[in-house]
Amino acid sequence: MKKRLFSGIQPTGEVHIGNYLGAIKNWVKLLGKYECIFSIVDYHAITVEHNPKDMPQRILRVATVDIAAGLDPERCTIFIQSHVQEHVELAWILNTVTPIGHLERMTQFKDKAARHRENVNAGLFAYPVLQAADILLYKAEIVPVGEDQVQHLELSREIARKFNSRYGDIFPEPKELLSDAPRVMGLDAENKMSKSMNNYIGLTESPEVIWKKLSVAVTDPARKKRSDPGTPEICNIYHLHKYFSSNEEIDWSANGCRTAGIGCLECKKVLSDNIVQELAPIRGKARELDNNPGYVQDVLRRGAERCRELAQETMKEVRSSMGLDLNLHPQPSKL
Ligand code: TRP
């Protein structure tokens, strides 16, 4: 039997090349090797301020683009987290075996708390517990994530251990699977590529928009003029070439930059063309799905049905191990 894999996808509404290179592209390669479950984690998304009106569209867009990018619903399960309510039930239960000292150490919590000072809520604090619940609910053993999630995975293992030692061996300890793609920097060359920093190239953006964004993207900050020789290693555009361009083009870019043989715009044009070419099939597939919105909704509905079944099995075990399975007499009493 194949091991089970689980990962969570933030419903950002926009999937960008950072998500693609750092996550989706690698997940697609794992579809045959593991039994894969992907959840669009809307319960996580509400731990920071959001506009309720936008949420349905954000969820559907991410589902559509992820399917277009290769998460074939015939080979994996995709569902919306809040459609399987056992996630919150298990999260609550796991809260009771999670020391708050561990949560206080989470760097993502500290970062987000600093960025959203006006809304440091208990849900944000317990975010990693919900994440542990996501994984443990399906007894998933493999969790493909980026470097920034390793601490959350360590905590998930710790929570599984604590639960098991108190209530019996129910959960396997999940392991992270790190992709070989390092984190992709945004077009500002300063922050990780992200929707919220508005420094991204979207997977379904038009060739014109991709070029517009790239043409103003930050390059080697020390190369001030066309005639200055540059240093490719410190140029974000050069690093992007490594994901999208041929070896010849990567060498051409590095040598041209070092010798001031090419200008930044020239270098960016080649990158832009290559990105456009790689994304063209994804863009086409997304458009096809947009013309058939019933399909994506069907996928999500079927996904939730399957996950609900699995989740209910686990919850039965969990409740009974904790003494939460009192069975009341089914007959109404006659007084
Ligand atoms: N916290 C993850 C992120 O921000 C998303 C996530 C939620 C997740 N639940 C998960 C990832 C379970 C892996 C497994 O990227």
C-alpha cells in the first residue's frame, strides 16, 4: 500500500511561480508514488484579517489554477478544509496536548504577530495545532512543504507523540518532504515571492503582464549603468533564469552580465519569453476549466466526501481513546 501524503494550500486567490516551483511542480511528481491529499486551508486563512466577500473566489481560483498546473483530480484528492469539519474537532482536542510554550516559540507566529499587531488572535496562536490536525486526521506520513514549515512539522510530530503516549498509539509521526527548489525571491529581490508582497508573477498572467512586471523587476543592485559589468550571483533575474532557461541561456546571461556584453532588459526579455512558454499550457488549461466551472466544484465536492469518510474513521478512534464515546440509550424514556 502506498503511504499517504498530505499538504495544505493557502487560498490566496492567486497562484504564482514561487508556489509553482516551490510546491506544485514537485507535488505533481509525487502523485503516483503516494496517495495524495491536498487541502485548501480556509480555516487557516481566517487567522489573519480577510474580506469574507472575496473568500469563495480565492478558494475556487486556487483550486482551478492548481488543477491546471498538474494536480490531476484523477490521481489525487483535492478538497476545501472547512468542508470537513473534523479538522476543527481534532484541532480542539490536540490543543489539549499542546504546551503553549511550544506555540510561543513558533517563528511564523512571531512574524505574523509582529505584522498584524492589531489582530493577534488565539486562532493565529493555535494555527500550528490546526495544521497538525490536518495531517493527523488522515494519518498522513509524508508532508511536502517548504523550509519555512519545518518547525510546524516538528511540532506536529511532538503533538502526535504526546497524544499517543497519553491515549494510545493512534497517529503515525509525519515527516516533511523538502523540495529541491529553494525559496523563490519576489521581483523586489528582497522578500520571498508572495501574493501579499505584490512581488510575484502569476501562473495565468498574460505574456504582456509578465513582461511588464519583469521589465521593472530588481536586478543586480550594484550594476547602475548598461556599461557596468554586473555580478549574476547577486541578481535575482539570473536566479530566475535557472528555473526557466536552458543551460546555454543561463551561461549567456552570466557571461553577458559579467562582461557588460548584454543589458538587463535584454537578459529579462529572454527570461520573459521562457516563462511565457512554460506557463502557456497551464494558462490554457485554466481557461478551459474556467469555461466549465461545474467541473472544479465537482472535484472539490468529491474530495470532501472522500475526506469526510477518512476523517470520521479517525475521529471515532480518537473519541473512544479519550473516553468521549458515551453511547446514550437510543429509546426515548417513558416517564
Ligand atoms: N501552513 C502551511 C503554509 O502556510 C499550510 C498548511 C496548512 C499545511 N495545513 C497544512 C501544510 C498541513 C502542510 C500540511 O504553507
